[in-house]
Amino acid sequence: MDRMIGTKQAAEKWGCDQMAVWEMCRSGLVKGAVHEGPGQPWRIPEGAACPHACKKPKETEK
């Protein structure tokens, strides 16, 4: 069984926003993602593939 990671780690791995990962999990797009209920974090298999091409927004230059 794969090790489980959270939405923050998945976002870093996939190169997208943490809320985008949360929404993909909530929509059932992330294979193997589990949620125990309200107030609990999403758990995503470490080997899960990103269901969409994600791109982090470019940071504004200072």
C-alpha cells in the first residue's frame, strides 16, 4: 500500500495550488484519495497521479 500524503505535499509534488488539489479530491478526481469527514484532512496515495495539468501562478516580481 502506498504511503499517504496531504494536499500540501501533493500540491508541491504536482506543481499546483493546495486548494486546487483539495477541489480535485472533493470532486473524486484523485484516485485513492480518502476523507474521513468534516474537519479531517484528505489523504492521497503518494504514487497518485495528478488528474489535471497544474501550473503554479507566477509569483510577482519585486
